[in-house]
Amino acid sequence: MAALKNKDFCITILGSGSATPAPNRFHTAQIVSFKGQRILLDVGEGTQYKLLLYDSLSPIHKVLITHVHGDHILGLPGLFFTFSLNNVERPVHLYSTPQVIEWFFIFKEWLTVPLSFPVHTHVVPLDKKTLLYADREMEIFSLPLRHTTAAVGYVIKENIPPRKINPDAIRKFDIPYEQLKLIKMGYDAVSRGGKVIPNENITYQNRNPRSYAFITDTSYVPELAEYLKGVTVMYHEATFSGQQSEEANLTGHSTAVQAAQLAKQAQVKLLLIGHISSRYTEPEELVKEARKVFPNTFLAVEGLKVWLEIDKIWLQYPDGSEFSL
Ligand SMILES: [Zn+2]
Ligand SMILES: [Zn+2]
């Protein structure tokens, strides 16, 4: 087994199916572990069992839900009920659309056992990309999607240290040393000769921040490419095969080919496809279709772990197979 350099950013697929149940595919749910924080992305039925199987039932810091459809939310009451039985006290931050937050308050009212922990709810704007959360380690954004009900996607992005000063450039442009503090803060510099030197000409970024985008359920929205530019790994729904593009459009979903097109436009490094309709008994066929457009496409299956290391992406499938790039 390959040595792990950075075990601080991992996505585990808990459910990869679409709305209709399929024998081996559960409703949508994923857990992201990032520098000690546990973030649940959608909570389809059975999420708590899959957490137990592939991860753990440790408390969750944040729950990000895309939309109010049952295949994305119905695992939440069971999970919160279990947390209360376990006397979890850590507060949970719940982010979602107005409909999901409203539904949460209704089920909370009817739970037979009061929740043992506070839930802080955050209604996500539906009309524009929005920064929902930021700390020293990460930023979380929401993106508007196009579905049959209000839906949002999420991007979890690593916060990396500010740009570093390039000493050679400081000498070359003859910049007084008193300005170094301001340059570190992102300001442009002024040379001794009075010339303004843009910050990016005298600083450099060590590397690109690692990021993960969770895009489901949605029609193909090419404009999303602009928001998703340079994302490391994107999960995108691929409910249908390319032959069913009309049906995909009518039902507010995407085809595998469309998911691949968006991955290509956004220049992501790796695409995971899931939310595949139960009519496809061989979902690998959809991966083949997508790979014709975007070769680095992989299938999301229950138990798959995706490690975002500093210099590589590493996939571990539950059957023991591994890939890295
Ligand atoms: Zn769905
Ligand atoms: Zn839906």
C-alpha cells in the first residue's frame, strides 16, 4: 500500500444512488474529513448505517444539504435520533435551502426524544455563489443549481497561507524593505523610483489549494464552470446516459457526458460521477461515456475513499482496488 503523506482531506462515499432504490446503491450521502472537521454532504436514508460501516458515528461538525428531495434528507432524523441516544453535545451547523430548514424544524418538533445537542441553522442564498463559512483552514461556498426544486451545490476549499515574497524580485524592482509587511498582506509595492509594482510580480504561491465540489441534483449548467475553475475533485450527478439527454433536462438532471463536459470546462483534476438511475444495472457504461470527454472520470460507489493529498489524488475502492493521479 502506498504511503500516505497527507491524511487531512478525505471524502468517503456513503450513498451513490438516485431517487429510486437500487440493490447496491444507497441514497446520496458523503462524509468529508478535513483537518479534524467532519462535514456531512446530504443525508439520504441509511446514512447512519453507512457511517458505521465505512467511517464512524462520531459527532459531525457541519451538515450541508443540497435540496429537499427525500433521497437527500431522509437519513437526518435517524442520525440525529442516534446522536441524542449517544448524548452527543457538540453543536451541529446545518446549511441548506429554506425548504430543508423548514422541514428540519417540523421533524425536530415531532422527534419523541429531544435533541441532546444544539442545531444552528443557516439558510443558503439561492441566487449566487456565496461564502458560507471561513476559518484558518477552510472556506465553504454554495452555488445555485438548476433542478425541479431549489437546489445548491457546495465547494469545500483549503485555506492556504498567503503568498510568499520573492526576494529576487524585491531586489530587481528596487523595493524598500519597509514595504515588506504590506506586500505580505497583499498590497502592491512602490519602487524607489516611484513605479507601482503589482503584488503578483513580487510574490508567489507555493501551490494551489485543494478543493472538493459536490454538485447534485442539477441539469447541465455550463456557467458553473466559471465558479468551479481549478477545483481538485468534483462530484457531479450523472443520473442518465448520454442517450437520455432530453429526459435529463426535463427532470432537472444531467447525463454522464454533460458531467464530463463541465469537468473539462472547469479543468478539474478528477471527476466522480454518481446519483445514477437505478435503471442502469451496469453503471460502468456511464463511466465509459464520460471518459470519452473527460478521461479522469471515476464511479462513486459506497465505501470509496478519495484522499486529496498535496501532490496527488488517491482513490481506494472497497474491493481493494486503488488508483492515483
Ligand atoms: Zn436526488
Ligand atoms: Zn432531487
